[in-house]
Amino acid sequence: MRYCLSLPDIFPDPSMAVQSKLIIPKNIKLIGLSLILLLVINFIFRLILLVNHWKLVGRANIADIIDSLYVIGFKFDLHISLIILLLPFLLSSVPFLKNTNQRTYLIIASWFISILGLVNIAISSSDLGFFKFYNERITKSIFSWTGEPDVMFKIMANDINYLEYFLFFLLVSAIFLYLQFRILKRVLLLRENSYPLRQRLLVFLVTGIFFFFGIRSSFNFNASPLTLDHAYHSENLFLNQLSLNPVYYMAHSYTKVDIDYFNNSDVFLGKALQYLEREPATGGNPFLLENKHADSLRPNIILIFMESMSHAMVSRYHEELQTTPFLDQLATEGIVFDNFYSAGVHTHNAITSTFYGLPAVMDNKLMGELATAGELFYGMPWILKEKGYTNSFYVTGSKKFDNMNDFLMLNGFDQVIGERDYPKDSIYNAWGVTDQTMFNRVITDCNGHYEAGRSFFSAILTISAHEGYIVPRSYRKGLVNKKMPQSLYEFSDLMLEGFFTAARKSPWFKETVFVLVGDHGQNFHTRYDLNLNYHRVPLIIYGPGFFEYKCYEQPGLQMDIYPTLFGLLDFSYSNNGLGVDLFRHQRPYAYFSADTKVGITDDQYYLIYRNPDNVSLFFLKGEPLKDIYHDHEDKAKEMLNYGFSMIQSAKFLIDNERMGNGLGASATRQSK
């Protein structure tokens, strides 16, 4: 049936206009009440985040708290809520503009609101746990486990922290759906009203304008629409993050991370070479450095990535903790690096940086992304393989996690041992077997290599200190620390001690060098939105038959491990990464990244780069935390030049496949 405008539609009867002008149309009432509901729910999540982390407010003034909680926070919540409601508004406006029955459209619109509202609640619930873990609002990195969904769900089921947030999600979702249903029911029960065309168009136009300016968050066309930078209004970093809406921040994390600090490759390559004190090499990789030495030593090498071993939980640096007595003892007998940093906040960052001499390039995941998962990377495993070593990598769980098996087998490892390679009855939890079971397998394999006359390189990834790990009951009574997370670190230290006790009984022990490094830290003692304790980790090179005690106090990075180790062992090798031998080249700064941010530090300053227009600089000591960037822009520029010349150079090498060092197809066949 074709709809035609009638004369009264265009020239309404005055009495009818008076009768209807005070009645809000049904679709507008649905959108309005749903908007209030979404705003209240988002405010509740912000309030919970504030209460959970009230200590981070510190000495912030009340005006900044109000701005974060009500003013700026409201703008971000309104932005997301209106985006959720935009399609339902347009959909429900169709019958309203046509002056036909709205019931079906209102029901469909309400279902859209319900579904998108549940997504909003799911992200906001997850954000509470994500912030506790990373000291950052939720980003796309939360989906880094989706490649192994069975592992992900097992971990969530076994960890009470995840269960807590999941139950809260269910509770809030149930309340939201109930209230949204009540809103729909109330609207549907309202009497249908007929509005003149002029009023219908006016209502649609006014509401559309409200959506436009609400999403834009400004009536001033000379001002920019709502951006991430609007959240940074306070000297208190937590309050800045509190202003953000988690859905907004997660969506923002999918935008391209801007690392183009330098616009010209010749500039950043030239600066990086200058900082590293290298002459540009001919050929594909300008950073290639040939190191010629005697090659008189050929020890076995065991490298242990200690899961989540933050500097903040090592009792060598915090005597009151009594968490890592065995690790502390090793530090007094080997070469210890007291100012050492991880490349990123993920284990895959540590693996690729340590083995292949590259920094973490923001959110680039070398091991798992399609563009780089099949790329050849020359580094520590290949160098040792060329010297006749047998290379093995051990994990307690799935070796497919983070694409470890395929990537490492392609890039210099002979075998990757994972969950399915241990006895089935030894599986302890969602993370696979215990460290003890894995260490027993390492001992057995090393004995086999020794008896066969093979030099071996064994890399090990522990699990005991991972957040949420449950200490076996048989160990709990004997621990000095009864509270988490200290008890977890003490247990992890006990696992290490057990491994070394067993290794000392083996004939290959005195012919072996051990490297122990934290893969990354954790969110302890929060001060900054890029927590230093997530990046500051211990490094110990222990070889009683080779090295005496030495303490290195200058900055060091995970990419420096194999150049430093090979320098100590007098190895000849080709270094085509950005790592340095720390005993031959001192770094002025340490630099690292956490997906969307870059941190650069020395012994006095700490710089955090979020985007080109959002850079902070802090003194490492002193309270309150004050952003001194604008007072020390020259220092900040110097730090940014150093960090980004390296990061952009690494990206250049990766994007242009310059890390293979001429390995070619033969290396691919050999690795298989």
C-alpha cells in the first residue's frame, strides 16, 4: 500500500498540535530511557574502577576526580552510548516518519540495544581485570589467547580472579536485560499518537543533531571531536585513564599504532647506527656486524625464561620479601645485571627479542602474525646451530600457543617440547604440566645429548609464577610466604632450586652456562600507566666453571643477551640485530613497548610515549608524580630519538625481510 501525504500532514490542525506537542514519541522515549540506562551502567563500572584503585588517586585534587568521574568520563560514556543507539534510533524512526505502527520496529530496535549493551558490559567487566593486570584500560591484546580457545577457557575456569569478573558480568547483564525489557514493555503499552509531518521531521532532526553533537562531544566546530587526548587532563595518570570508556579504548587499540616518529628511513637508520657505534654494512642488513674471536670455548647453554619474574618480587632487591633466596644466591655467584628490562609485556616479546636481537615493535607479534610468522630470523639459535649445537625449546603447556612451535622450528630449533610430549597423567592444570615435570624432562634430554657427545642449547619457559597459578598443596605448608603473590614467587624459586640440585648431579653441569631472565614482570607497585615493574626483570649469567661474580649496573635489554653472552664466551658470530655486547658498549637508555605505548628510561628520567601528541616525562624519584615534559623538552627529544630510531629500524628490518642473513630456502629445509 503506497503511502501518500495528506493535506493535514502538511498543514496540521492547531488543536491536534496542542494535543500532541507535550507527548514524547514512543521511539524517542525508547532511545532516551535506554540512553539513561547505558549511562548509569557505564558510570557504575567507572565508579568500581575508582574504588578498586583508590590508592592510585594519591594527592589528586577533588576537581580532577570530579572531572574524571562525571565530566570527561560522561563525554566518553555518552559517545559510546550514542553509537550503540544510533542504528536503533534510525531503525525506529522509519515507522515514526511514515506515521505507521511502530511495534515491530521498536522490538527490533530494543534487541539491537540489548545485544550491543551486553557487548558493552562484557568489555567493561573484562576491563576491571585487565586494568588490575596491566594498569591500562582494555585493549585488543586481551584476544591474544583466542588462537588457543581451549587453553583460554580452562584458565578462566580455574582462576578465581576470572570467575569473579565473569560472575559480575552475568549479574550486571541480567539487571540490564531486565530493565531494558521493562523499558520496551512500558513504551509498547503507550498509546499510539499521530504527529503532523512537520513535527515528525522536527523531532527526527533535533534528535539527529543531539546524536551528532553528543558523539562529537563538542558544539565548537573549531575544536576537534572527542579523541583519546581529551582524557589526559590531570597530572594524576590514573585519573586520566579513569576518564576513558573501556569500549572506546579497546576500539582505539585497533587503530594503526603511530611509530613514524621519523619520516625518513635514512634518518632513523643513520641515528640507530650512530647510537650503536656501527658502520653501515653493505648488503641487505645495514646493522650486520661480524665479530671475530677465538672460539676457544664450547659450553652447553641452558636459558631459562622465568615467567612473570618482576624485579619487584625478587628479594635481592627487596629483602623484606624472602621470595627468591635461591635466585639471590645464584646472583652472588654469577654475573648479575641489576638494571635490566624486558622488551614488552608478553612472553612472545621476550622470546623474539632474546633469540633474534630485536625490540618489541609496539603491537607487532612476530611469531603469530601472518606477515611475519613464516619469515626467517637469524639470531642466537642459528648461530649455535652453525656451531654444532642441538637446540631444544621446552614449555609446560601447548607448544602451539603464540605459534611457538612453527615459528621456532622455522628459525633454528631442532625440537619444541610441549604438553603432548609429557606423560598424560602428569598434566597439572590448564597450563599443562608443572615446572618440576618439565625440568625432569630437560635433565633426561641433556643427559642423552651429553652421552651422545652433542653440545646442546636448551631454552626453557617456566610457568610457576604466572598470575592465577595454584601452588600444589604439598608445597604450601613449607612456604615462608603465605599470601599471594609472594607465595607464588617463592614456589617458583623452589622449582628452580630443584632443577639446579638435579643438574649438579649430572656430568654436564660443570660444562654448562645458565642464563636466567624474567620474560616480563607484572603490575606491582603502580606509579605510571606504563608500569616499570612490568618491564624491569632480573638477568643472571651463571657458569661456575667459566665466570666469577660480577655486577653490571648500566641499562640492559633482552636483545643484548646473546651478544653479551657470546662476547663472554669469545664466540665468533654475525650480529644482524640491534642487541649489543654490554661489556663493550654501554646503553644510555633502556627502551621497551607495551602494545600501544613506548617507555624510555635512564637512572633519572622516565618517558612514556602514547602518541605524537601525548608524551609524558617524569623524574624517577619524588612525589607527587609530575609530568615535566614541557620543562625538559630537549631531554625528552633526546630520549625519543634514541628509542624510536631503534624501534623504527627494527620495523624496517622486519618489513623488508632483512633479518634472514642469507639463510634462504636451505635454512627452511634444515629447520624442518
